[in-house]
Amino acid sequence: RPIGCQMVGIWGVWEQAFIDGDFLVLEVEYSGGCVEHSWGACFGNLMGIGTDVPVHAGLIVGHSDNNDPCDSIETTTLEVDLSELKATFQQLSGQNEGTILLVLPGFDQPLAYSF
């Protein structure tokens, strides 16, 4: 099963993404403005452990507009805790340190999460 999933579905226009410690910070643009939206994020299964391929995982972002009737352009910052992804890597690889390439929809290059 994907790691840390709470919601499923991909939505949003990513303005910026970066790693801050054990968090992936995403700035997302979406339409709404009248009702608070709900967000969730998780990563697909870790791929490449024990192979010559760099370890990587794809991001899945869940979004519910909670029936928001408005169409103004809004932005929000999402913080995705990467600690469960790191713990899964450590358990599967037997290594405490490593790098996971985070594949994000809409970005040309993955982000490197090193710990």
C-alpha cells in the first residue's frame, strides 16, 4: 500500500516544492475561496531498493473542495511529513542514511530527500 495515504486523487498546480528537514513543503494553487478545502498526501511504494536504480517514490496528493462553489484562485502551503517514508526506507534497506528521489507531478526533476 502507498506510504502514509489518507486521501487519494491528484489535484493542484504546484508553484514551488522544497525539502525542509523531514518535511516536503508544497505551495499549491487551486480554485475556491468560500469553503476550507481538505488536503492529504502520501507516497507510492519505494522503488529501487537493492538495485542499481536510485531509490524513488511518487507523490500522491488528495484534495477535496468540500463543495466550494467559488472559483477565485487561492494558494496554500502543504507540509508533508517524510519521517514514515524514511523509516520504511531504513527498515527495507537496513541503512540509517540514504537518499530518496521524490517524484512530484508537474515537476521535470525529482527532489532529493537525503537523511
